[in-house]
Amino acid sequence: MTTQILIAGFGGQGVLFTGKCLATVGMQEDKQVSWLPSYGPEMRGGTANCSVILSDEPVGSPIVSSPDVLLAMNLPSLDKYENATVKGGKIFIDSTLIERKIERSDVNAYYVPATRLALELGLPTLANMIMLGKMIKETGVVTFDSAAEAMKKVVSAKHANLLEANMKALKTGYDYAE
């Protein structure tokens, strides 16, 4: 089975880090993995997206042009990639920053107020981990336990003090019910 995931938003929202976490989880679960980050010239505030492919078979191309799963962290990303998502795909929307509903009826949409939840938790920079937790719950593409274990590898020793906060945000997203 192959799942193509596109994570998109503004630079500074943790889009690339989210993809790196997901790719690390995939490797821990012995999946074939591709991680392809992409960002505009303005790292912070410019556009950023990250393609992640998790598969049981070798990955031929790292490019995700028709995602099975879309994590949209801002309105320009939803506008750009909504119609590219495959029929039957899943779209996760940070409903704090994106007020509109999706226009398609052939995909499953999940509206997660990730930015608001992150602020309420006192973790204003971790809306991305809340979105990742919800995506893991709803897709089952990787397990929560593997994600929690991978977090220990992805959060650098320099930022070890942020491990607990990342775990809290991931769990919040995983437990979030619309």
C-alpha cells in the first residue's frame, strides 16, 4: 500500500518538520519512505510544502502531485491543493486560519482548530503537531506509538526541552474530536 501525503502552509509553521517526523515514523515501521521538502525564497512567511510518501514497495518518484492526504495549514495551500487531492482522499484543515469549507464532496474533510488549540495549551508554535496527531488518528498510515517513539529521534538534543511539548501537541491532535 502506498500513501502520498502533502503538507502545506507558510514557512515558520513547521511544515518541513512535520514531514520529517512523518518520514521518520515510516522508517521506524519499516516502510519505504520519501521526504521532499520545498519552500519559497522567504523561509519564514513564504510558502512551504513537503511531500511524504509511505509505501510497502520502493518509491519511484518523490513528487506528490495528487495527494491521498493533504494537510493544509493556511488558505493559500488549501486553494492550491484541494483539487489535486485524489477522489476519496482526506483533507485536514487548520480551521483557526482557514474559515472556508472545502468545495468538494468526494473527499473527507477534517476541520481542526489547531492554531487555537496550540495557543490554549500554551504551545503557540505546535499547531503542526496537533494536525499531525489528527492525521495519524484518521488515516492509520502509521501508529501513534511509533510517532511518539520517532519524536524522540526527530527533536534534536539542542531542543530536548521541547520534546514533552511536541508530545503533548501530538496527543492533543490525536484525541481531538470534531
